[in-house]
Amino acid sequence: MFKRQRRRSIRLQGYDYSQAGAYFITICTHNRECVLGEMVDGKINLLSIGNIAHKFLVEIPKHFKNVELDEFAVMPNHVHGIIIINSDVGVQNFESLQKENQFQHIISASIGSIIRTFKSAVTHWCKENGYENFRWQRNYYEHIIRNEDDLYLIREYIQNNPLKWEFDEENPGNIK
């Protein structure tokens, strides 16, 4: 009989991702396809999907009480951002400011719920607007920011990421 393999979680075991703190998030497109934008002279030129990803990223704090978006960047095939939860947010529902109801009700306002909702909203918009083949990579990368030095270094990394695109490990044509 076929035995289903259990995927190993990349999250910190036992950590409550709905508690107050700062989180560095990276969300990649499926197969790292460069469908969000293109780099031109060290600057990102967002395409339609990239503009929507940017718009919905900026709207996250409108939908999640006690959540802030700090430094962020939309790259050709991934999104970086620092999400700050200012206090333990617990269970919360919210509705979109969009008529299309891009954001849906959620069970809890953990980082996972925030990312799942963001990815779902962008994917839903794509399907409604002729980009039926758009997909995100399963899961996302996160790093719990533990102190001011860490926060400073991550902000600097995000700010400089477009300038270093040719060397970025997420760039399919990077120079190694």
C-alpha cells in the first residue's frame, strides 16, 4: 500500500508565529519564474503581477490589526518583506477593501495565515485577469528577527537586493 510521505516542516518547532515580533519573509514564484518584474539598471520594473503583488503586500496592515509592513521589495521572481506583529493578535477575521473580496476570512493571524492570505489574493487576481498559469512556490522562507542588529542587516539586504540581482541565488541567470 502507498504510504504518504510527511513533509518536514521548515518552521521553528514549538514557536508561536502569531506572537509579537519581526519576521523576514521570502515568497518565491513557482519554478522561480520571473513573472513579477524585470531588472533594468539595478531597478525593478514591475510587470502586472508584480504591481498586484506590491499592492496586496502594502495592504496587509489594513487587514491585520497590530501588523506592520517594514522594509520590502518585489523582485522578478520573489518578494522579500519584514512583517512586524506588534502584539499577540490571536483569532481575527477581516474583509477586503476590494470589491472582489481578494482577502478571505482567516482562522488566526499568524505569519503563516498572513502569507497564505497574501498568496491566495494574488493568485485569485491572476486567475480573474488572464494569468491562469501563475503560481507561487509551495511554502515560503521565514527568519525570526531577534534583535536590532539583525533587523538592520535584513533591511540593508532588502534595500540592496535589486543592485545585486545578477548574483542573487533566486536569479535563474545569476553569475556565480
